Amino acid sequence: MAKAASKNAKIKDAKAAAESKNWTKVIKSVRSPKTGAYTFKETIVYKDKVTEFLAAK
């Protein structure tokens, strides 16, 4: 028989899910000055800081 989840576990998961919606995974392509090949820079950024991350060099 499966074990039932407690109320506290459900509340923690809901809070974590609500908090995780504020973060975004951003992938930026960067060209290497040596070889000219593209590499990708991946970062998890707060949703308000996405444009700052993409604008930075």
C-alpha cells in the first residue's frame, strides 16, 4: 500500500513551486575570439534580471 503524503509536504512543495516560477534558465551564444566558434553560456537568473544578463558582454 502506498504511503500518503503529509499536509506539511504538500505545503512545502507548493511554496517551492511558487518560488521557482520567479527564475528562468537563460542560454546565450558567445563567439570565441580565438577560433570564431560559438559556445553557449547557460545560467539560471531571476526573471527581472534576464535583460541585464543578455545585455552584458
